[in-house]
Amino acid sequence: MATVSEKTEAPAILAKIKPAPWKDAPLVENRRSFHWVTEKICGIVESKTPTWWWWCFITALSIASFTGMGLVYLVSTGVGVWGNNNPVNWGWAIVNFVFWIGIGHAGTLISAILCLLKQKWRTSINRASEAMTVFAVLCAGIFPLFHVGRVWFAWWLFPIPNANAIWPQFRSPLEWDVFAVSTYATVSILFWYMGMIPDLAVIRDRAKETWRKYFYGILSMGWRNANNHWRNFEMAYLLLAGLSTPLVLSVHTIVSFDFAVANLPGWHTTIFPPYFVAGAIFSGFGMVLTLLLPVRAMYGLHDLITQKHIDNICKITLATGSMVGYAYSMEFFIAWYGANPYEGFAFINRAFGNYWWSYWIMVSCNVICPQLFWFKKIRENTPLVWIISIFVNIGMWFERFVIANTTLSRDFLPSSWGYYSPTVVDIFTFFGTFGFFSVLFLLFLRFLPLMPMAEVKSVMPQADPHGGKH
Amino acid sequence: MDIKYGISATFNSAKDIYIAAGKVRDKGYNNWECYTPIPIHGLDGQMGYPRSKVPCFTLAGGITGFFTGMLIVWYMNSFDYPLIVGGKPYFSPIFPFPVFYELTILFAAFGTLFGMFFLNRLPRHNHPIFEHKGFGRTGDDRFMIVIEVEDPQFDEQETESFLKDLGGKSVNIIREPID
Amino acid sequence: MIRENTSSKEIQGKQYWKSLDDLADTPGFRSWVNQEFPEGASLMDGVQRRGFLKVMAASFGLAGLGMTGCRRPEHAILPHGKSPEELIPGIPAFYSSARPSSAGFIPVIVESHDGRPTKIEGNPSFASSGGSTDIYTQASVLDLYDPDRAQGCFINRSETKEAESSSSWKKHSSADITESLSKIENLGQVAVLANHSSSVIRNSLFSQLQDKGVKIFNFEAVDLLNPEKNLAKMLGAEKSLRTFPDFSNAKKVLSLDSDFLGNREPNSCTNTKQFMQGRKIHSPKDSKRMNRLYSVESDLTITGGVADHRLRLSSSEIEGFTALILINLLQSSGNQDKKLLEHLFELSRGFESHEKWAQECANDLLINPKQSLVIAGSHLPGSVHLLTYKINQTLGNQNTCLQYLEVNHTAGNLASLCESLENKEIDTLLFIGGNPVYHCPSVEWTDLLKSVSSTYRLGSAIDETSQICDFHIGQSHFLECWDLGETWIHDTYVPTQPLLAPLFDTLSDLEILSSLFGNIKKSYDIVKEYYESNADISDNFEDFLKIGVANTKPSTLKTLPDADSAILKIKKRKFELSESSLEVLLTPDFHTWDGQFSNNGWMMECPHPITKLTWDNAILISPVLAKKLEAKYPELGLLPDSTMLNKNGQIAPDTAVFKDGKQKAPIVILDVGDHHQISAPLYVQPGLADYTVVSTIGQGRSRVGRVGSGTGFNTCSLLHSDANRISSGASIKPTGEFHILANVQEHWSMEGRAIVRETNAKYYAEHEDFAQHMGSESHSPPMWGKDQGASLAVKASTTPRGNSAYEHPDHTYEHSETFGRHQWGMSIDLNQCTGCSACVVACQSENNIPIVGKDQVLRGREMHWMRLDRYFSSEERKGAELPSDVQVSFQGVACMHCETAPCESVCPVNATVHDEEGLNAMAYNRCVGTRYCANNCPYKVRRFNFFDWNKRDTDELYKGPLGEKNDSLVDMGKNPDVTVRMRGVMEKCTYCVQRIQESKIRVKVNAQRKAKLATGKDGADFTLEEKDLKVPDGTIKTACQQVCPSDAIAFGDLSDPESVVSKLKNNPRDYSVLGYLNTRPRTTFLAKVRNPNPNMPDYNKKPHAYREYSDKAYPAKKDKSKMESQSY
Amino acid sequence: MRNIFPRWTNTIPVKIIVALSFIGGAVTAGITYYATPKYTRVGYQPTQPVEYNHEFHAGQLGLDCRYCHSGVDTSSHANVPGANTCMSCHKNVKANSPLLEPIRNSYYGEDTNKDGQLSEDEDLNGDGLLSAGPSVPWVRIHKTPDYVYFNHAIHVNRGISCVECHGRIDQMEVVHHAEPLSMSFCLECHRNPEKSLRPMEEVTNLAWHAPHQEGESHDLAQIHAGLQIKENWGVNPPLSCTGCHR
């Protein structure tokens, strides 16, 4: 192939316009060496725990205790301590679930889809994003589990033989959720962990303290950097990426089925699966920005997470944000075009009804805000990017709130229309999950390699067996 | 007491080990291995490795998962205790499809990971190579070729000089202590 | 000998509750009797209560309480020492009895499980209400288990005896009280103030006491006897004249501020049965036979909701309007009495604007001579009743549609009691029933009673009146004592038969009164004695008890006195109505009646049919007044700002400010002058007369149990001393405070959705199937696809899926091992429903539905399985304006048992599935509580147990495991055939599956035994036919169906084409709510048909609801017709 | 560097896998056996306040079950007899046995001298009525949960013998819980009623077996007879929730 292309003559037009040479921005700046990368990443884990980490950790832990207390109160007293009611039987719990699950989509997406698409820039952000995925899924899992009235019987959702000879019901989207979310959590953890094995081996080999040697030694499973290992590892990694791609798409599709399979106006629409997936990617990338920009600043990772990375993430955010915006408008169009009065009202009510404010928060955060990423200046302004990323998170939470609550609060029979507002317990339980998430993420930063060293190295020029410079 | 495991030689760059590996293979060695901080593209070919067998495990896992899903749904909702639910049929491949789908992926993922472990014979926490002083650097920025004693062609002097000829630095004999 | 061999019914009855007497002998109980108790505290607790319950439960444990427990603790079975005959554990017993009410005795059948009465039904032997009951009777069984009942007799130990002070009470034995009463020597200084009762025994005791010099006084806050007394006074008759309407013959009815279908008038159950029978339609030809109701009223009542024409007039204006009607009638019938006419003209001056309405109404009444009825509200002055009397006389309705009963009242009134007290003529005063201190705050009770040496109070609970008394005597519930009474229309004797011995050391009124004669008797002996001395009641006491009713001839007025001269004496009242001079109408409270149900959770939580308020009363004002008040006091915060959706007609404006879904109502001061004022929240009610404000008496009690405390607002200070409930010249001032009202229905408009389908009789006559042409399903492909035309039975038993790729699992006899022998279905005739809400409470009583308290209702967590949706519809709305004239549509909604139920397919654990007979089953014990089913139910009929409602009082819910367990006295009233649900599970209407299963089992057992007897074989080889195993149609009645006085609900087997419900469902009026969703509900509705008079000025071609639907569904047509009307 | 882990650790992973699979299997088997009603309920044999011997009364004397449990064919509940039922025989038989003391107490109650008459000083509550004594606190053995509505009458009348759920009571000196009475136990019979159906006459005959021809096994004979009865009577036991849960 290469020989053929050498022989083809350049089109005449190229001679005329004399294109400027395409300068591919390097993925690791300042011509860093392999050793520098190793020192940088392992250094984070090996150095003394910074004071700021302790402050953050204690704060996060205390915030996380809100969730703990909220759940203890909930389970001991009843779901009534939340604001749920009839007709809004779901309320914040499911909103939070979909929100966290959505965030959990970016990690696997970055590792899997970008891996399949051979996007090399993914390497410096995929580990942290995968960690984010795993932790977000754990946070997400809290809500559907604890929102049930009798959580001690939640095991009935699993196909476990019992003396009552009765089984789960596989037509229910919630049952699909059980399979989708648990599969997603499991596969994400496997994927995350498998990718980490070579890096854990590096830390193991560098370890001085005994506990580190054993800790990382056990975790790294005796990895030996042998090419035979790499060979199977690479194949397995590729396959997991290939498996995760349909998985990541299916999970949010199935989560959207919770709504789309129901017959309520505003829920019962076929646009939900793609719309939810786009929204999930959108929120996930938003969260990646929210997390990695401070990490980058704290640990001085500017050479590894370059402006190019930020640019790319911003662009994806822009693209998915626009897709979500398109979905919003399409919903209105179909509701009008379908001429079903219940459906039509559901959407008018979303925008102008009792929860109009949440709708417009959603639109401004999700559709309008990301449009700023069209501008290079803004993409290069890191603090601004970070602030926008937070708006994206807020917007996506409101999207789920709008979907869940506007429809339920005003559905078919006007006699049963109602209104939902959260209680203190709702709010505390939700905000506690941010603490829980942060606790896990901080532990990750402290104890695990936050970038895949082998992968970062392999996108550096030195990795090329054919043209590497010394 | 110790026994010899093999002779190692380190290289500084991916390019060097890539070329060296080709030569080791040409020389006809069988029991040898490259230790690299990164997976080097094409090194498998240079070493003469066939394609990885992991996909077989993935496929087996996937098929098992799909049929497990179908079996539990059919058994639980249609065979053991059929109940009329929303007027839908007791069993259909359509409505519980997400279940089959997720189980397919779950089992395939397990197949992949455990297949990889199986093929790499991991976890194995004790290995003679760990006795090598410079082994730690192979995770960092060193590339290393080890020709094992086991190899029929192995000859301590010859192999050592062969490796030196290839441009290998700090050629060493790896010894495994025996208690 | 032991009494087990005596077989007479009453003895068994006694033996039946004998075990409770045993209990009273346990040492624990005895010591308990001697203990002191802080008033209002739960008296039975700990070990004693447990022992008590064990005995109550007789030979088997209380089924259905709690759902916890894995490895059970050791559990004892306690059989009787001597088992009562005919009592088989597990089989409920049914006894006839009667509930005494201020509107006569209401004949009932009481269901009892092992000595615990659990459910009250109407007595079907009493033909005029035929097995149905009113809502209060349904709720009254709960009062038996009210933990705040006076659990014995008490002596007041407070220094000052004032209504507002909190007294300390000491336990006292009832025997001591009867003892001391029996020793009173000077009966001339004894006075009794009693509530009204139709007990023939009480009344005969009264007259005997009067003979001995005892002064008897009568007081009722909601005095239903006023009209009969006033009418008699005006006509100069000796005895009171009670109007006894018979709606079954009336073709045209004019109701003058009379809520004869609702709770404000006596005998509503019979009225409803008779009147609604006249509105039954099966085919277009019936639409001509349908009766017609004109209603002129100030408040919007459920009677006004049923009315075909409704005119809003203040209660003070009714007199003039009645005169107007009379003029038109007299003129049309050629009466030329000039003097009379002139006087009437004078009376009706100022009502010219209603001339046309009155004229057409009068003409219509005249079309059916002797078959019309004009009836006036009991709160109206005597003049209106006199005019009404004259109208009915003119129309010749006597003996066909109404009769006048002669009733003798000898008791004095409250004013005369006060007089006697002032004159210090009274030494001992007995308060029997009622609650005069609460109702008459203007009487200086404390001062008046200073001269009285001992005051006794007989009441079911320690209340306001008890506070001023020396002794409180706990009153036995009517299910604990014997009595004998008459129905309101005096045509039937009914026995009150106890179902159990008094739970506590309480007495009945008869026992108290008879002790004044010096001999202490049990109520049974008193009744038996009376019965034997009055042989004309019935032939045999046991048969009388068995049937529960005995007919008698009421003394009716044969010749009617002339009214003309009396009419001429009527003086025109002067009144002025404006926003600063308002009319105030006090009505009995829907929830509490006059306050007696204040501590009854079922009643407090049952939504008012029109306002949909629970737990509270309010001042109802009209939208016109609301707007004026809002303009006058901008800070009032009464009406919400109109939203975009209101302005463009997407949804109707709310009638109140809803903050977080909770109705925020401004508290105002309603001032009627003379220092009479109340403060209460405002509630805007469309349909009210512009300048009438309506409030209720019976709420805001200061001394009441845990349920009623802190609810509602006391309006008794506006009650006149003669119990007149209309005041005028009132004004409203804001206080700047707000009150949160628990309204269960935020939105009042149907928004043009085809939910309640209704049309006019004329249109119906031509378009029998109009209901089929409404809703999205009317222009979608047929739901059943190729099987659209199949019969109902086939559709029900095979559930063809139309064009779906799915087949319904076949459970027909031919194809399934587990086939459905019946296919249950329900039909609700919207044309018959008045909105009385009795079904709501009946369901609550039958199915152990918990009350959740006001706070939880505010959060939208009420648990009623059966709810009554109330929609208003109006002429075309102008922007965000609230309509003044509305039509009311009611719709009872419970689980629809959809064949393709959306709830089932989303349940992840198979907790809600279908059974073979088409029931949507809900297995509480399998439910994990995802609440997905409730979300996915388009009818929103599923209810979730957010808390342990059954375990804790409503104010302890948020304390979780730290909260106190509630009084288990309440648990005794639970139906053991229905699971008591724990927190975290979903529940909903089951079509009373416990009754279905019981009937199926009974039919099979009987078939089996009959066949065995017939063949005499060992049983293996006889053959049972399918028909032997099918439950005959009409055997099973759901609780809501059984209670319904207008037979709006039918239930039965759809696979039987001859069943009543199948026939109703084949009527073209039958439709499914939200049919387009293809949920195939088994509960379908029969569309409503209104019967307006085309000549009336307010006639509309279509009911407003139908027009709203057409406008929304066919906007193009609407614009066209608008243009046409403009071009006119 | 040196090896962190000694050589023997290389076999640890395999050992762990093997051990885990054994432990997992054992735990599953343990739960299945010990944590289901078959174990937790069957065999429950509490001591009763009166040592009533079913083996003697129902087995040897041949008393019909319904003599004492008289409500069983009419009511959902199979009542435990009151003391009067016992006393109908034991007034004469073993009238003074100390074992029957609780029953006599329950029966005579206030009537302390047990003459069937109520004298002045015996009438404690002064109502002239003879009250029974304290109930005999029999310990409950068979109990379905609150949310299960088992109806005895329909089973007994439709040819399901007592023995199906209660076992050979006529052979038990002290009654114990014989069958698991779990939902799966109920379902098994509801799915295959022919395995249990018998003629109405034989319902309380706990020893009954379907008459079988030569060479036919007991079970097969039962199924033949059961199928015949099922067909004749239109037996159609419910399998959906509403059958038992309300």
C-alpha cells in the first residue's frame, strides 16, 4: 500500500495552493522521556500524602456520611422520609440514579470507543475516567437499591431459587436494569482493573516499603512485562473495548427504557435511547473535565493532559450537547406531529407548566452553555472550561428531573395531578453521594496510578520500533 | 544455592529490541522472552508468536451468556411458574432481550479477562525473572531480552556473546536462589 | 345449668360476648379499674391489653396483623372453655342492628369476626334503602375502636369547671353512678338535656320522667326538626309536620337549597335510592322517562351537582324566589286570588331577572301533575317551607310524591333550659349525647351551672361539655347496647342489637334514664320489657331481631290545612347582599357531621365530595367575591397568578395558591357583627352564590381525641341560639396568616379530555353510542383488531390481542390447565353516581385501609383504594377567569383491573400479575416497593405504604422505629380476611377478592355436599357440572357496590352473557377511560346523561364537559362554529 | 530486586479457586437445606400443656378428625376444640386424671365445686352467668403467615385429605410439623392435584390408599384415581396470587 501511495502524484491543486504542513500537536509535551513519565505517575502514589489531600478527604468523608445517615433513616422509617408521593412515585431517587449512571458513561466510552477508533489522545485521561465510571456507577447503584420500599427483599430481583418457588419478572425494565447496571459495573471494574495491571506491576517493582510490595504485588497478579503477556493483554484489552462499546450504549438505552417502556405521556417515546446515550456521554465528559482539570493543576500534569486533550473533550461536549438539544426540539415536534392531546400537553407542560424553571435551567445549561466551546479562546481558558463543565453537570441533573417529574406530576387524569418537592433527607442523601464519590476518587488518586503509563508511553515517539529517536 | 534461569540483555530503545528480537528468533531460540515497558507493535511478529487465543475464550463466554440468559428467562417465566403478566406471552425472545444481551457481554468479559489470565498463566507471584536486579526498569524505560536456560540451544558463553553482539547492555545471568 | 343449651337468639348473643365479661374479672382488669388515669391516655396497655386481645381472638390468633416474622415465636391457641354454639371460628357472623342518628335509626347488618364487629352494611330488609347505607353509618364502626373513647366513667376533680380548662379526671365506677342516680328523690329538680333521638324507648322514658316532674330539654346544633316545627307553627297545627318526600314517583323535582341527596338533609340514603332510580336509563327510550332536577342553591352541594338546571341564589333570596315560582304556578293554574298574588308579588320583588327561569321551571313542574316535588332545605326559615307547602299543594303532589307526618315534640329547647337554670330550678342536670357546650359558646355555662349541685354527662368521649360537668359517663357504642327506635319517616321499628358487651365500663342512655326511676337495669332488660309491653311491634322478638325491621304505620296528615292566610302573614325580609354585607351559611360538616365524628379518622380523611378537602373546614367563597377581595386586599394571596398555560387555555386556572402542591389558604376574619366572628381559611368554590359564604359547624373542637385535635376551625360562635344557621351582614378581613389545606384534588378541570363522557338526554336519544365516538380510540384502528366484533364473553375469556404480534396466554377451559371459571368485571354508571362518597369509606372499612393523617395527605399519600374524582366544567373560559357556574361530574376510580395491565409488565418481581379470572392481583408479601407500577398506572389508583401506617399514629410516622406503636384497640376493627399491609408495599383495589374467594369456596363446598347427598356415594364418581361450580350472578357484592344507595356499581361475571354486568357493558353508553391506551380495563363506565329542559334560559345543547372535549379534539370545528355564531 | 512472594505462593490462586468453589457449594447447599421450611419447620414438636395423644385418640380409638376439629369442613379455620369437647367424654372417662386439670379448669371456670351449678359465692362478677375458666394454652404448630389465606373447608370438601399437609397425625403421640407448608409445597399440589385427590369419604382416613390393581404401583393408582376425580369434579386449583393472598 505504502509503495502505491508513493507512486501517485500529488493532485495539481495541491501544488497551486501550497497547503501549510499539518502540525500534529504532540500528545506529551516538552519531549518527555519514558522515565519522566514513570517518575511523574508513580511519584504521585509514592510521595508523601499532601496536606490538601487530607483536607479534601476528611471533607468528602463527612459529606459522604450524609448519605449514610440518610439511608439509615430511610430504611428504618420508610420511603416516606423522601418527598415521593402519588403521582410522583419516583422523585429524586431515580433522577439521581440516571444522573450518576450517565456520568458513568464517559469512562468506558473513552477507554472503549475511543480505543476502537484509535484515538490516541485518550491514553492520558482514560484511567481517571474509568475510575470515575466505576465510582459513579457505585453511587448510582445506591438509589435504585434503596428507593425500594423493602430493601431487605431487594434480592428478589435476582434470579435466586427460593422456597416460594417464584421468580423475577423479565418483562420489567427494572429487571433489565438489574442486569444492565450490574453487568456494567462488573465489566467496568474488570476493564479498569485489567488496564491497571501493568502499571501496578511498575509500582510494585519500584516499591520500597513492604506493605507496598505486598499490596501492589497482589494486585498486579505477578505481571512480568513479558511480550507474551503484552500480546494476550493487548488482545484482551481490545476485546473488552469491543464488548464495552455495545455495553455502554445498551446501559443507558436500558435506563431510558425505564421511561420509554412506560406508557406515560412524555416518557413513551422512541427517541429516548439515543437521546439518553448522547446525554450520558455529554454529562460524562462534563464530569471528566470537572475532575481532571483540578487534578491536572494539582499534580502538574500539563505535559500529559495537554490543551489538545481539553480541546477534544470540549468538542465532544459541544457535539453531544447539540445532539441533546436536537433531541429536545425533536420531542416537541413529534409531540405536535403525533396529535395525541396527552402527549402534546406533556411537552407544553414541560416548558411552561409547574416545573418550567427546571426545563429552562436544563436548556440553558445543556444546549446554550456548551455552544461557547465553538470558540477556541474559551476552550483555552481552563477556569472557564471548568465552570462550563459544572454547568453541564447541573444541566444534566435537571434533564432527568424534568423528564421524571413533569410527566409524573401531570399525566393522564387531571384529578390525580400533583406536585413533588424533595425533603431534607432527599437533598442530604444526594449531596452525600458526591462525598462518597470524592472519597473513592481521592483514594484512587492516592493509591492507584492515575494514568496508564504503558499506554501513555506507547503514544510517545520513542515507542515506535521503526523510527524512534534516542 | 541457586539455579540459573537465563541470560538477560537490556536495550535502550524500542527500535533496538525490535531488531534484536528478530535476530534472536532467526538464530532459532525458542525459550526466550522480551520484557518491555510498553507493548511494542510488531514485536510479536518479530518473535514469531502466533495470534493470541483470547478471542476463543471471549466467544465461548459470550455464547454461554446468551444461552444462560435465555434459559433462565424461559425456565423462570414460562416453564416453572408461568404467570399472566400484562397479557404478554410467557416467553418470547423479544421482551427479555436486554437480559440475554447483558449476560452475553458479562460472560464474554469474564471469558476475556480470565482467558487472558489463563493464557498468561497469571496470577503467578513468584518468578525467577523477578530475581533480576534490573528487572524493575523494564517497567520504566528499559527493554530486555532473556534467553532461558531451558532453551535447547542455550550455551552460557555462546548465548552471552550472542546477546552482546546484538548490542545488549549489561548482559547478566539470572540466578534463582533455592532454599 | 350452664346456659349453653338455651337456644334463643338473644341469649346466644349474650354468650357471644360473654368472654369479655370474663375478662372484666381478671385481676389485672380489676386493678386497672381502680387505677387513676390521666384523661385521654390510652387506658389499656401492656400485658392487660395483650391478654384482652387473646380472649377477643377466641380460638385462633388474630389473622392479618402485621406481615413480619421469619421463624415464628411460640404462639398459643386459646380455645373457649365452652365453645358457644353456632360460632365457628373463621366464619363471620352477621347480626341486624341499627345506628341511632339524629335522622332516625338506620337499619344495618353488622359483620362480626369472632366477636369483633368489623363492617356495617345496610339492612336489605329495609326496602327503602335496600342494603345501602350512608357514609356516617359506614364510619361509625370505627368509633367503637376509638382509642380516645371514654373508657369508663370518670369524676371531674378540677376546681374550676370551664369548657376551656383542662380538667383532671379520676376513674369512677359506673355502678356507683347508676346507684347515685337511682337515689335521687326529688325528680322535680332533675333536668335532662339530650340530643334528638328516634329511640322509642328513650322517648317513652322521657315522657314517663316528665310525668314524674323531670324537665326534658332537647338540643341539636344541626336541627333537622326545625322545618317541621316551623311549618306547624305557621300553619297553626298542633303537632309538628314532618315532610316525607317520595322521589320514586317524582318526574320533576325542584330543590330549594335542599341537599336531599347529601348529608345535610335526613334520610339521604332513601332519597338517593328513590331519586336516582328515576334517572336509570338503559336505552334511548328511557331518556324520555328520566326525571329532571332543578336546583336553586347558595352552596354547591352534590344535589346541585346532579341537577339538570342549577341556579345560584343566596339562602336569604330563596324566599323571594319561592314566591316567584308560586306566582307562576298559581297563574298557570288559573288561581285568581288577587290578594294572595299581590302579596306574593311583593315577596318576589327584586327577582325579576330570574323570572324566565322560574317561569319555565314552573311550567315544567306543571307538565307532570301530581308527579313533581318541590323540597326546601332544612336550614331555611319557616316561610320558605310554608311557600313550598303551598306549591306542592298547588301541584297536587300530596300522597303521590309526599306526605306529612305528624310528630309530637314535648321537650323544651335550650333557651328554656337556660331560663330554668337561671331560676335555679334545677339541682341535677344530665347531658345526654350531643355537645351543647361546644355548639353554644355564647351560653354562660359555668355561671348557669353554679346553682346545680351535680351534673352528669353521658358521652362517648370526654369533650367540651364534659369539662363543665362533675361526672363523665362513658357512653356505650350502639354496637355495645340494646335499643329500639324508629326510622326518620316513622314507618319502621328497628332494634339496636349489640355485637359485644361494652368493651369498657360504659353505660347506655337507657340505662342512665331508667336508673332515675330507682331501679338499675341493663339495656337488654329495658328493651325486652318495652317490647313485651308493646305487642304491636312484631310477633316474635327473635324474628324481629333476625330481620332487623318491623313495619308500622306512620300517622300521616290526611287533610291539609290551608296555607293562604299564613302566607299573607309572611313579611318580606330586608337584606342586602354585597361584598361588605355577606350572607353566611353554616352547614353540618361533611367530615364530622356536627362534631360527633371529629375523632373518626375515616371520616376526617374522606375527601369532601365537592371541595375535596380532608381534615379541615374552610370558609367557601364564590369566585366573584374572591376577585373582589383580591382587589380590595392585594396582600391576601387568595388566587394564584395566572400562568402562560392558563392564559392560552391549555389548562384551567387553579382556584387556590398551591405551594409545593399544598394549598395555601389565607386565614380571614369573618365578622357578622355583635362580636360574633370566626377566623378560618378561605377556599374559592365555583358554583357558590356570589355573596354567600359557606362554612361548616363541627370542626375545630378544642377537647377531642388524637385524630381530631388541631383540625379545622370552630364556627359555632356564628350559630344562633335557635340553631338558625343563616346570618347576614358579614364582612371579611384578612389576618395576614395562612393555613395549609389538605386538598386531594388540585386540578378541577377535565381539560377537554374524554374522561367523564356525558351528553344531554335529547342528544342521547338520537346518538345512543355517543360515548363510543369520544376519545382518541374513537378514531384509531379497532383495539381488538379482527376480533372487534366478538362477544364480551369471548373477549373477556380469551383476550384477543388484535393486531399485536403477541398472543395473550390462553387460559380458556379448553386450552389451559388453570382456566378461569369466571371473568370478573365491573360497570360504574356515572349517571347514577351522586358523589356521596359512601363507597370510599365502605372500601376503607372492608379492606383495612389505613388513615395517614393530614400531613401525609398534603404530601399526596392518601391511601383510599376507591377515590371519587370531581370535575367541574363550565361555559367557555375567558382566559384565566374562574367560572362561577359550573357543572359537576363525579367519577369513582379504583383499580380498573386492565386485561393488558401496564402495572404488571413493569413489576420486576411478579408481585402484581393477572389471575385466570381477570383480576389484577397484588401480592403484598411479594412486593419490594419499586413503585414503578404506580407510575405506570394511567389511572393512578395504586397506593404505596410510605410508612407503617398501621403501626404508628400519624404523628409518630417520622420517628420510625423510635416512634411509639399505636393503640392496638384500633386493630380489633380490622377485617381479618384482608392482609394488613406493612410499609414499603404497594396496594390497590382488589375487587374485594376476599369476598370473591369466599363465595367461590362456598359454592364449591355446597355443590360438593349436595352432590354427595344426592348420590349417597363416597364421592369419587359423581360429576359436577360447570354450572354447579360457577358463582351465581349477584352473589358477590363488592364493598363499594353494596353500600351504593343509587346502585351505580355493578359487579359480576363477564363470561356469563346473562349477568347484570355483562348486560350493562353491552350498553352503547359503556366506555373505557383512556381506552386508546389499549389497557382494556375490566372496570368500564356508563356515560352520564343529563336531562336539561330546552326551554330554560340556561339550556346548553351539550353539557359543558362534552363541549370542552369537542373543542379540544376538533379545534377546526370549533373555529367554524364560532364564526357562524358571530355571523348571526 | 528480589522476589516478593515465595515460590509456594504460585499455587495459592488455584487453591483459592478450588477452596472457594467448595465453600460456595457448601454454603449454597447449607442454605438450601437449613434455611428453608423443610428444615426450619418440619419436625417442630412443642410440648403441649395437656399431653393429648393423637395416636391414641385418632389412631387406636378411631375418633374422626372432625369430632374435635368440627369447623374444618365449614370454615377456613380448623378450630382447636374447646374444653367442652374434651369434657363430653372426660366427664366420665378418667374424670379425675391430674393430666386433665387444665381442661377441667377451663371448663368449669367459676363453678369451683364442679357441680354444674352456680352458687352465690362462686358468682364472682355477680351477673348470674357461669363464666368459663382460663383457656388451655395449646401451642400452635401449624401456622401459615398472616398474608396466606388457607381455607380448610374447600380442601377437605374437595377431596384433599388432612394427611397431605399434616402427615400421619394418627400415628403421632405428640404432634409435630410434618410437611414444610412453604409456598413451593402448596404449589406442588396445586399444579398436580391428581397426586392427592381422593373420595370425600376418605378424607379423614389418613391411612387410605387408592385401590390398585395387580402390578400397579401405589403412586400410579393414586394418579389414575386422582385424574378421574379431577375430571369429575372440575377441580381447578388456583395457581395465581389471588388464590391464597388477599
